[in-house]
Amino acid sequence: MKKVFSLILFTCLLSCDDGDLTIDTIDFDSIESVESCDTISATSANVLFKINVDEALILELPAGLLKNEVSNGVISSGISGTTKLTYRIFSDNVTTNYFCDQVPPVAPTVSEEVIAENGVILITTTAVDAETFQHVIELSEISFVTEDGSRITNLQISKFGTVTTKL
């Protein structure tokens, strides 16, 4: 009887599957700092990112979306071919070097990447002084759909952050 029980237990242990990686929540509202590898500019495309230990939220903005002028209300841009929002989970903690080194490090590796299918980027620009402008970037109606077709609905990423440009 012990042998049968041991065999059944052993079989169960070998047949267990950890399952696919499931994303329960995407939470970046508590992360204040928005990072970029290059100087943020109103005249060129910008890649901005936020890091949360082993996750990153990457926002690609086309040239001209950030303007060196006070906005009259909120400027909006839909998620499209030129405005992209990507969520990545890494195999280990990730740092700014992962995004900014000329030769990207071998580790950590990307465990999962999900690109937003829908949503709106909202930007409000104010003048800090005659040459400096502050852009508050918010996200609205963001929709992530994983490779297996499941929709990620528990999003806490309404406030992307604040960046500054200069004339």
C-alpha cells in the first residue's frame, strides 16, 4: 500500500504544472519617477519608462506630442502606431541600464510583454518659466490584452507622471 501511495504522490508531483504567468494587477501609480535615456524634447520622439522592481511600463511618444507651450486644456493622443504603451515583466530586478546601455545587458530577460491595444494619453502642459515647460501625462481607458486573449482589467496606472522640456 505504501508503494502505491508513494507512486501516486510521485506521479502527482511530476505532473503538476506551475501554469502560465498570470498578471493580476498592473500598478505603477505609486512609482513617481519617469525616466528617459535621452533628454526629453518637444521636437523629437520620446521613450519614457517607469520601473517597479521587476516590471516596466514603457511609453513611446511621437515627435511633436509634447509641446513647448502652455496647453489650452488637455491634449489627447490615442494608442496607435506612433503612440505605444508596453508593459514588461522581467526575470529579475530591472534597472535604467537595461534601457539605456548601448549594448543591452543579457539579464534580466523579458518574461512577458503586453502592448496596449486601446487607450488615450492625456497631456497637460504648464510653463515653469519662459524656457521650461512641465507636462503632466495621464493614461485613460488603457486596454491590455495578453497573447492568450485575456484582458488585463485591474489597472492602477492612471497617472504616468510628469516630465519637463526646455526651449
